[in-house]
Amino acid sequence: MPLTNQEKRRLKEQAHHLETVVRVGKGGLSASVLASVEQALRARELIKVRLDHERDERDVLAREVAEATGAELIWQVGKVAVFYRPKTA
């Protein structure tokens, strides 16, 4: 179920103070990078990912991370993207 604008706004506020937990380097979106994102999402619901690529590539990579992990892309500014996936019981 998609998040409402109010929920996204609240998550953006929470993410503002978070540190980046995963970095997607020039090597791209490898299996080990996706595994790191998965691990971070299991530990926390809300994470920041740094995308060290050109602007067009960052947009594509952010969508690919969201699709591959089942997370929702909450916010993307510059080289940083914020993802949210609620923990399952």
C-alpha cells in the first residue's frame, strides 16, 4: 500500500538526521550492494543510500534499489536517496 504524503513528510523529517549506511560506487548495483541494502532495511526501516553516479544514472539506480528490495523511495536529493520498508513481524 503506497504511503500518503503526510507519511512521506514524516519519514523525510526522520531521515534528515540519518547517516548514509550503504554506498553504491562506480561498480554499480552488484549483488553484494543489494545484500547490504537488504541487511540495512532489516535492521532499520528507514535508510539513506549514497549513489556515486551521474544524475541520470542515480535516478535509474534509485528505482532499481526500490524494486529489488521492495522498499519505497521516499526522497532523493543529489547523490542521496532515502528508502523505507516496514519491518515484518
